[in-house]
Amino acid sequence: MSGDRPTLPPVRLNSEAELARDALSAPLLARAVRLARWAGPDTRVGAGGELVEEQLPAAAAELGLGDDQDGPAYASEAWRVAVDTGLVDIEDAPETPNSAGEEDEDAEGTACAGDNLSVLTSGSPHDVLAVWLDAFDVVFADATAPMIDDFADLVGENGEIDFDRLEWDPEEEADFLEGVLGNLYLLTVSEGGTPEGPVPLPALAASMIVPDDMGEPTDDILEQVSDAMMRLDDQFRLLEPIGLVEYEPVDEALMAEVGDEPAPPVDDEDVSRYGMVRLTPLGLYGVRARMLEAGVDAPAVGDLADKGADALLDGIAFFPELSARAETEQWLARREPAEAARELLTAARGGDEGGPLRRLHCQQALSLTGALAEPAVREVLPDPELGGLARVWLAERGAPDVPPPSEEMIFWLAIDTIAAQLAVEGDLEELQELVEGLVGQHSGFFDAAWRVEHPATADVLEAMGRLHPDKPTAKEARKAAFKARSRA
């Protein structure tokens, strides 16, 4: 078992069928599909596969945007997605020289529906999502592209484009947006693995700019946050039509009040005026897919459902309670109760450092099984490691003929239980109550506890010495810990 905790909470994703429906209804992909069906022998494209300017009004009309002044721009954007995702195939113009004998750079090609168009109509949900992920990549690239107000300003004296004037680092821009989406993912996923409410744009921008150890932000930091907010406002406007986010843009009236770059809100200002964003269920899927591709540990509830009990108990070791339960329920749903109980109990054995936590999660998993698991649980009654939790399970169900545990088993289970709680760093008050309760229930607890043959005995007794509020009892615990270490 790895002792490393996952860097991100597990996310609870919608089913692939639900996500595929969301993908197909995303406005930008839907427009790309309409243009792919519209494409035909009369469709004219430039050398880069873009629609020639004369065809943009017709494409906009096909999208129902003929009366929209931004219709041609929307059509151009949708066409680019259609081409880059394989919804449209481009046939280049024949290589015919111009009058000077050179290749004609203005020659026009044609377009037709691509193979991936049929994928969206007859493919599996997974296939549909693969096309959507490609569309997301296209929009991500657009969102990290430089903003060019006047292309003429980039042309040098020699007539060539001087890209250094852009002061644009593509890798840096991509890393910034990746970081923003990663932070939004973390802020969006709650302890239960489901989306929380929208995130204020200033908070998201600050998460990328303000150092963790900074108290009051300086004017320079606030200016950087303001710049980042405007940058993100543009980027989220691009990302929303692909279905990645729900976005409430920065209030344009606010920018008119304070200039082009409003400062972050202070005090009781209406933070929603500064922009609000949340990842959609499809967005959670998309950002997680990019994280996995980059090698980030981004668990999802259900990942362990088809794996063994050992992978389940190790995998949920540090999941939030609701996520651990949901993961366990999915795992149990695929197995017969008795078979599941045997697998869990076998995986729970072990004297390694992770053993107590595995047994704790095993006990919690068994609590979700029914009476059909009883034969498997009874099989481990004589087991020194598992007999205690088996008796607890049977007693909680009022089962008859449960043999009383030996004193040795009682104290072993006590040490194992506290070791598990220490491993998860649970609520301090609850842990103190557990320690007080165990000591109060058994006279001479520490005199017996230091003799327990458990690898965590000394560490547990030492922790009890720190946790118990009664000083004489705490001292007794520390003495017992010393005896346990000396004996070892």
C-alpha cells in the first residue's frame, strides 16, 4: 500500500451516456456538426482548411445566425472545430502553377463530411466523448492564443511577421490556463466528490497569483490579479460554448465605471459582478481527462469497482467519508455478499503500517452488506486479527451464538482501532473521546495494553499519552509506551 494521499479529492462523474448527451448539446459542437452536414462539393476552403470569406455568411445563415453581426465569426469558429475534430474532411486544391509558374497560394480546396460525423450519430458514448475532448483541445488552444488588436503592428520592416512583438510564450500561456482549470476543479469538487456552487473569478485569479504565505496583498499583486481576471474573462467566454463551464461574465458596466481592468472586490461588494464560474459535469470530465493525460492523480468514484478488495481498501484509505462509501457501494454491487465479505476480510489482513486502516475500511464495507455475508464473517472468528471486527459485525446485527472475545483480542482490537484513527488524522475531539472511553472501560488498561503483540502498540500508547486530558493517566500511557518499545 502506498502511504501517499491522493492530491485531489475523488470526483463523482455522471455516466458516460449522460456526459455524451451533454457533449452533443454543447452549442459549439452542435454548430460544428451542422456545418459538417452542410459541407459539400460547393464548399470552398483556403490553404489552411478555413472557409473562404465569401462563404462565411452562408455558413452563418446555416447556423441561424444570418442576422447576427458576429454570425460569420461564430461560423468560422465552428468550422475550425469541425475540421480539427474530423467532422469535416478537406480536399486540397490541385497543384496547378499560376501564370508565373509558381504554386498558386490562393487556390481553393473543397470539403465534405468526415468519418467522425457518423461517430456522433451512431458511435458509443465513449466515442462521442473522444470527439468532444478533441473539440475541447481546439478551444483550449484558441483560449491560449495571443490577442492581436492590429495585425499590421506585427509586420516588421522586411515585411515579415515579427512574433517577438507579441511578447507571448505559448507554453507559459497553456500552463497558466491548465493551472486555473486545475484550481477550479479542486474548488469545484466538494468533500463528497460532487460539484459545489460557482467560484468567484477574483478568488480563482488570486489562487494563481497571491502567494500562500502572503497576508495583505500588495498593490502590485492586486494589479496582477486584476490583469488575470480580465484574461480569464476572455478565456471563459471561449470555453463556455464547448460546454466546459457555466460562466457569468464580468459586468461590463463595472468596467465602464473603473476602466478596462476592474480591481478585485473589497468588503461587501457584490462579488458576482466580477464574474462567476463553475465547471459543468462535462467540464469535470474534460479537465480530469487532461489531468490524467498529464500524469496527475485525479481519482473518480467508481474507478475501483472492477478491481480486487486489496485495491479497494488501499484506494479509499484517505477518501472523504461520502466518497469512500459511494466507491464501496459500487464495488459491492458487482459481487455476491458472501464472496465480497471473504475478499474484504482476506485483503484486511496484514501487520504492515497500512493494516489498521484497511481493517477499519473493511469493517465499514461489511456494514453495507446484509445477512448473506454472515457465513463468511463467522469463518474468521478464530482469527487473531479479524476475530474482533467479526464479533462487532455479528453483535451489531443481533446474531446468536457469538463467542465472547478473549482479553487478548479485546486489547488487540483497541490498539488496532486507535492506530487506524491516527492514520486518517480524524477529528481530534472524537479521538480523545475514543481514548477516554477505552481507558475508562478497562481497569488496568495500560498494564495489559503494552503487552499487546501489535506493530503499532508503542506508537498508539504514545499518542494516547498526548491525547488523554487527565495528566496522571497520560503519564501512565507514556510509561506503557516506553515498556512496549523496550520489549520490542
